[in-house]
Amino acid sequence: MTLISCNNKGCLKLSEAKLDTSTNEVICDECGGVITNIAEPMKRTLKSLGHIVRSKAKQAFQTFCKKCKCNVEYYVDDDGKAYCKVCKEPVTVSKFFQNAAKMMKDNKDA
């Protein structure tokens, strides 16, 4: 287990960070932010140990986030607007999937 200290304001926690191989950035498991103070040798170590961001292609309720530049899960707020679960930015989702996600949320709350 490799613990890395997050340098994002508001987090600053130790976590098992993972390397996003598509962007070569280390992602904090706690806050989902990019940890910027990681040297290349550590990135290679994370990759060789298998601590990488895995594709979540088979999970429900995913869409492309322009800020994260990848497919991410999203959530729908009470107003029916969809947001990225990682960066909390608005994402574009069809009304059908917004309604489906909201119904799933309502069923979990009940």
C-alpha cells in the first residue's frame, strides 16, 4: 500500500492515490483532485504497482466531463441538473437519463 499526501486545499489527507495513465496525473482517492507535487519516478512506481485509475465503462450513469476530460459518474440535484461526481462541474445529460438518475436517488432515499 502506497500512501500519498494530497496537496489540494481542503483535503491534505493521506490516501492511496492512483495514476491516471491517460493524463499522467496522480488523483487523490479522498477528494478526486489532481496531486501536483508527484515526481516522475513515483508515477512510474504507481503504474508498476497497478495503482492506476481503472476504466469504469460498465457502471451506470456516466457521461463525458469536459473538465475531467474523461467519462465520469454524475449525480442529479433536486432541481434536475446533472453534475460530475469528481469535479462537481455541470455535465450534459439527456432528460431521460436525468430522470432515471433522479428516480434511482429517490428510491435510495425512501
